Amino acid sequence: MRAFTFRGSSLVARASLSAISTSRMWCSAEKTENKEAPKEEVAEVVSEEVFNKVQKELEDSKKLIDELRKEVLYRAAEAENARRIGREDVEKAKLYGITSFGKDMLEVADTLEKGIEAFNTVPPEELEQNKQLKSIFTGMKLSSKVLLKNMSKHGIEKMNVTLGTKFDPNIHDALVQTSVTDTSPHEHISHVLKDGYTIKNRVLRAAQVGVASDSA
């Protein structure tokens, strides 16, 4: 009887120790879970005055950025225009740098042309008989041809104005007025005193002409 009581007491003690141990384990687990649980973040409250101030600063910054962007674009466009004008000036200097020299050469061309016109009035048979005169005439024609060819290399071209052409004040210089004819109606060229020349599509010298007019 005593043995049974001792053994029963032993079992009760063991059960109690087991319960205590289990209770401690649950408490330990709860503490661990509590430690690992994330803390709730507390949102910082911003006053309306601070918010409006920050918003205004943001808008001001955007305006400043827009102004700076426009200024950069304007400066870039201005620099490009300056470069373009510089290139055009250099190109014009190359194209029209010989204008003064070209005008001087026109006097030589006019002289040769007048000489050729004078020879054209000589009867062909007389030129055939006079070999020396024919040689001079041939030399003048060749000189005029070479001169016009060389001027053409530099952009100087003869207008080759003909009778009956419509008068254009942009390229023709009317020196005299003449009566209207069948070949030269009103405001058309009736005489070519000096032919005109252009340089790179610009007028180097306007053609000096006579113009037919009803009032002449």
C-alpha cells in the first residue's frame, strides 16, 4: 500500500512538472512572437501651411526650369543664325569677290564686240582678198570667245538680249525711246546698245537698250 502511494505521488509530481514546463514553453513562444511582431509606423502629420509652402516652391522651380529651357533654346537658335549668316557671308565673298574685276573685263568684251561688228560690215569677198585683214578679224573673234569662256568659269554670263524682247527694268536699262515697229511693239526692246551680264544669277551690268513706246 505504501509502495503504491509513493508511486502515485511520483506520477503526480511528474505530471505537474510537465504542465509547468509546457506552460513555460507557451509563455516563451508568446514573448518571442511579441518581439518579432513589427511595430506600426506612425504617419507624420504635415500642416496645411507647410504643404502649401512646399507646393509653391515646387511650382516656382518648374517655372524657373521652363524659363531656363527657353533661354537655352533661344541662345542655341541665335548661335545657329550667327553661324549661318557667317557661312553665307563667306560664300558671297567667294562668289562676288571678282565683281569689280569682272566689270573691268566687260569693257574689254565690249571693245572686242564692237570691233567684230565693224568687221561684219566688210564684204566677205574683201576679207578673202585681204589676208591680213581676215587674220585680224579671226583673231578678234577668237579673243572674244576665249574671254567670254574664262569669265563664264567665274560665273559671269552674257545676257544675249535680242530685239523684240519684253522690257524688264530689273535687267534692262532704257537709255532711249523709239517708235513702235512690227518687230518691236510697245514696251519692247528696239535697240541693244550694250549687252548685259550677270554674275551668279545677279545682274553685273544691266543691258543698255532702246525701248519702243507709243509716246515716242
